[in-house]
Amino acid sequence: MTDQTDGPTRPLSPHLQIYRWQWTMALSIAHRASGVALVVGILLLVWWLVAAAAGPDAFASAQGFIGSFIGQILLFGWSVAFFFHLCNGIRHLIWDSGKMLELGPAQGSAMAVLVATGTLTILAWIIAYAVK
Amino acid sequence: MSLKSPLGQVRGLGSAKEGVHHWWLQRVTALALIPLGLWFVISVIFMAGASHDDMVAWISSPFSAAIALLLIIATFWHAMLGVQVVIEDYVHNEGLKLASLLAIKGLLMLLGFACALSVIVLLVQG
């Protein structure tokens, strides 16, 4: 008989409290989190489109909110989630084809996704404010 | 001994009860959303602060309206498939799981239809 007081003390894997932190796992959960964030954020964009169909007054108030400080912060967060989910989604599609699954490419592509997310987000906002 | 055929005995079994259908559609919609999503973001960048007339003029071109409708279908389909997996992973009570799946999918369908109808309204207005 195993002693029940000694039995469960050994570490179990995966055990998040003691699991060594890795970029690949951070991006994995971030993909899910950004997907959920995009669904929540879509409410703002649904409002924008429905308001346009409802008429000039409704559209003006939607545009007013999106152009406000809070609206711009929300839209910025949404854009980060969008570009991350896009770039990491492409990484997932490459994995689905059976390529780049080894540890090295998996970590390298994680870095590439983060760099691309930052670059695309900054670029989009620079262009958005430049064309205004 | 069962009178069912071997195929009939295994149909509907397996953890997902639906084979690769969900998985495949998530990839197809993801692939479609790469160009469609980029088109949307670029459009939003150039429509920021636009007047209502600009908005009607933009959406009411048949090309923009067609792309917008495809975008709406792919987005809400992909979103439904995605949140379904999240709910299935974290909600373990069968009743609650079914209720939340129906509620979230119903809500997304409502939002998707509202978007699609808005595009059609703008198309007719223009």
C-alpha cells in the first residue's frame, strides 16, 4: 500500500505554479485571450456599422465615441489583439501544414510574431493619424 | 449481437462527435480572414473620422459591399467556432455548457445578421 500522506507530494506535469515559464506557452494562451478580446471588441465595430445604417445622427455619436480618448484606447487594444491574432494565426496555419514544429523554429516564430505585431500596430496607427 | 452495421455502430462516437468538420472550418475561415481582415483594418484607417456621406459612398459600391459581407460571414463564423472551443474547455457542467453555447452563438448570429443587414441598407441608400 502506498502511504497517502507521501503520495501526492511529487510534482505533477503540467503544473502551472512550478512549470518553467516559456514564450511558446505565453503565446499559446495569448492567442486564445486575444481571440476572446476580439469577439468582445467586435461590439464596438458592430455599433459603428449599424449606426451608419441607422442614419447620420447615430453615426455621428458612434464616430464621436470611437474618436474620444476612451474610444481610441479601446480601438488601440483591439488593434493589438487583431495583429497578434493574425500573425500568430498564420503561425498556427504553418504548424497545421506540419512545418516548423521543432523547438527552435517554434521559439523563433514566437519572437517573429511579437515583432510583427508591434510593427504592424505602430505602422497602422502612424498611417491612421497621418491621413487624418 | 447487434443488427447495426459496423459503420452504424461507430457513427457519432469519438470525443467530438463530428470528426474534423469544426477543425477544418476554423482553418478555412482563418485563411479567408487574412485578406478580409487586412482589408477591413486598412478601410477603418482611412474611414476614421469620416462623415456619414463618406461611409455610405464607401459601402454602397458593390465591390466594398461584397467584401464587407464576406468579411462579416467569415468573422462571425470564425468567432462562433472559437468561443465554442473556449466554452467546451472551461465549462464542465453539461447543462451550463449547452446553455452558454446556445446563448453565445445566438448572440453572435444576431450581431452578424445586424451587420449584414446594415451593409445591405447602406448599399440600397447609396
